[in-house]
Amino acid sequence: MGTPETLLKVKDLTLHYKTRRGVARAVDGVSFDIRRNEALVVLGESGSGKSSLAKALMRLLPRNIAHFGGQVMLGDTDVMQFSDERFRKDVQWNRVALVMQAAMNALNPVVRVGEQVAEPLRVHRGWRKDRAMERVAETFRKVGVSTDFMQRYPFELSGGMRQRVVLAMALVTEPDLVILDEPTSALDVLTQAAIMNVLKRIKRDEGTSFMLITHDVATSSELADRVALMYAGQIVEVSDAREFFHEPAHPYSKMLMDSVPRLHQSEAPTHIPGEPPDLINPPTGCRFAERCPSRFDRCGKDPKPFRLGERRRVRCWLYEDGEGRS
């Protein structure tokens, strides 16, 4: 078998916000790639820049932008060069779709859910209503929602059903990539598991690529092929999921995994001391250094991502030689 095709390649993506206190570096030179039929999980604490990364990729930008730049290759095309109109027409919902946090807030309370799921087809594809509703019914069945629910309003659905409807809205145009921003954060454990099973089935059957943004390590492990760990606006490690969950490399990755409760373990979970840095005034050098038990003199300079394998990168001076210090 040949190497899977790269669907998305992001290089030095930057999104800074203007605030009253100064410029917040929410996404600060982020690089990664996603292959076809691959699920990349973006992990990180609250405030690390995960949701801003999703907004940057979808070009859903607020008005207080200080800087937005970098390269986003979708196939062989740098879509950052597109005008807003062309990006809206050719990329948003057609090739890349987004499932936002809080499904109820993403749905119009006075419009039946079937009509809302059909809207991307009618707006972006120009489909007639009858054809669009046929696709909606097909997509509802894929995500495990009865077609009877197409005539209901959002407030008539449970939280889990609303989340499935929002997922159907993202999938209805059959995009290459679906970005999911904390899709299970407000759901109970059983509903979370059901949603993750739907995503795994769609990935297997449809060949869809996913980018799952979350702070939940346990849930993310269900879907992940690869993991990108964000800290203070930067990606500090990108690894194969098996490597990341069993042999994390970056000190922050190791401390994060040690903080996760496990069913069979003799040691109690530990915590990560300190607080993430202020993105308006981040420290010079490694942004994790003040919380890191492995810091040394070199950490006063900003490390670049060092290569540990074909697709593994770790932003830490411990790996300057490609192997890491003991």
C-alpha cells in the first residue's frame, strides 16, 4: 500500500486578537497535517488556543483580529490565498465543516431541525428543497436519528439528539474534513460513548477525516489516530496516538497522562502545578518551562519542533539530538 494522501497541511498558522490589555497570541505558529481517513485529536487545557485554531481553519473570525496568517493547504491548494467569498463558496461546509460547542446554541429554536440540516445544501449547493430533504433523511439515518425527528424543533430533542443533528448538519454536504469542537462536553457518559461510536462508524464507512478538539483525554483516545497537544497557543507534541497515550515525549504530555485516572493503577493521579501563561505576555523561551520539572538553562530560548520519527514532532530542547535526555 502507498502512503495515504495528505488532505490538510497547516504551516505557521497564526491568529492573534486585539484586546484592551494588548495582543493575545491565541494561535502562534501552529503546524500539522491530516491525512485522508485519519482522525487527529487536538488536546489541551482551556485557553490553550484549541477553539481559536478551529475558527482560523474555518475562517470564522471575530472583528478584533490583530494578525491572521500562515499556510493552509487543502490538497494542493493554499486556501489562505482565497478571498472571503471564494473561501465561503468553495471550502466552508463543502470541503471542511465544523461541529461547534453547545449544540443547542448552534440550532435556531424556531426552525425545524430537518430544514436547518438542509440549509448547507440549499445555500452552498443550490439544491431544491425536495432533493435536499432526501439527503437530510439519509444523513439522519447515518448518525442514528429517526427521520421522524426532521419535523421537530430543537427544544423537543434531548441533548444527545441535538448533538447528532448538529453532526448531521456538518456531514450532509459530505465534506472531506469535519472539525469537532468539544462535541461531547455537555453530555452524560453513555451519550458521549454513543456519539463517539457514530464518529468511528462514519470514519470507517465514509472515509471522512476528523479533527477532534477536546480537553478530555479518555474520550479522545476512542477516535484518535494521531494526537496534537496544544499549550499556550503552540503545538508542543504531534504523535501517533499509540505513542502519545503509552509513551508521551514532551514533559507536558507526560504530566498530562499522569494526571488521568486509570482503572488498573497503584499510584494516585498527579496534578500539574502552576497555571498556563498569559497569552498577552507569554514568557520568552519555552512556554511550559515554569511548570516543567525537566527545565534547564536552554529552556530560556524558544525551542523548535524536533523530529523523533516520520510524523512525530516534539517542541522541547530535551529532544534537540532527536532522542531526548534521560
